Amino acid sequence: MRDVYKSLRAGLAVLSAAACFAAFPGSADAAQEAAIVQEMQEVQAAPVSQAVSISQAVQTAQAAVVGPGAVTRPSTNGMSIYISKKGNTLTLKQYAREIGTWPAKLGRQSAAGDKVQEGDEITPSGKFYVCTRNDKSLYYLALGLSYPSTEDAERGLEQGLITQEQYDAIVKANKNGEQPPWDTPLGGAIEIHGDQGSGGTAGCIAMTNDVMDILWSYCSIGVPVTIGP
């Protein structure tokens, strides 16, 4: 019987690790992997009386990943982008380690504040993610951003700029990590793209082509992008 309990604990440890990797595929660095191994060892050493609660926790984690309606998030490998509207720069980081900071061209009217609607030539502020990758862009390469966000949709609905149906579609897309509708009065198709040029943009973030090569190689769908001061 003791061997059975030992096997049960080992099995639960494997399930625990599997749940971790399934929830965050490809995103674990060496420190995270070590933490998972330690967790497995702790689970194996846990008293048999805790087996039921541990099993329930693992099942809950698994259900969150593979259950009905679950959304599998792509691996972003710790990448993140920060765009400074005051500094006119874009910074790329991996696990908080800076890879590079480069000059960026933003919307021509971005000094006026946050983006409100289509055609205002303002780069939006907020937290977004890369939702499209286009290697056939008119501007060399392009990473599409998830504007409008849920917060933008809430503002748009309150101000009467969008319908309830448009609001629901934007919220659903953001919840699922997909491209939100880009054809509402709030505007859309905000991209980080190449062919920077010398002037401002209609709201996108324009980079030189050599920098876009770097961003393209590092940034997959789902990479978080913050646009702030």
C-alpha cells in the first residue's frame, strides 16, 4: 500500500508539472524550471492525507487549460515592448532585460492626448498585445496591435461612438487574445511597422527597417505592448 501511495504522489507531481507547462508553454526560463522541479519534489514528499487536495488542485489547473471554452495563449518567451509617447522611443525587453531602445515615429497629433476615434492621427495609450504579423505589409513588416482594448470599448460605448454589438465583439476578441474589430468608429489597424520616413504617422508606430527585422525575429503573437508617457 505504501508503494501505491508513493506512486500516486509521483503521478501527481508529473501532472502538476504538466499543468504548469501547459498553462505557460515555452515560457519557462531556467529559474522557472528549477522552481517547477522543486515543486514536484515537495509534492512527492507530501503526506498521503494531502493527496486528494493536491489532485483537485491539479485537476483545476488542467481544466483551466484544456476545459471547454479554454483559450491557449501562445508563448511569448518573456518578450515585452514599451513605447514612450513623450520620448518617441520603443524599448524591447526579454524577462525585464533590455535588448534595445530605438527612435520611433508616432501619430502626428499624439501630443494632444489619447486616441479617441478613427482619423484623429493619435497613437493610442494603454496596454495591448501583438495580434497580427504581416510580412506583406506596404510598410515592410508590421506587427498589429490589439487596439481598441476593452477599456477603449467601454469608453466608446459610454460616449455613444459604438454599438452594443461592436462593444461585445471588441471585448470578446480581447478576452480571447485575438484581433479586435478594426472597422469601428474607434479606429484600428494600429501597427508597429517599418519604412519609418521623416514625418509622423496616422497613429501607427513607425520604425526603421533594420529595427523591424529585430522586432520581427523576437515578437510573436501575444507579446504585450504598453504605450505610455
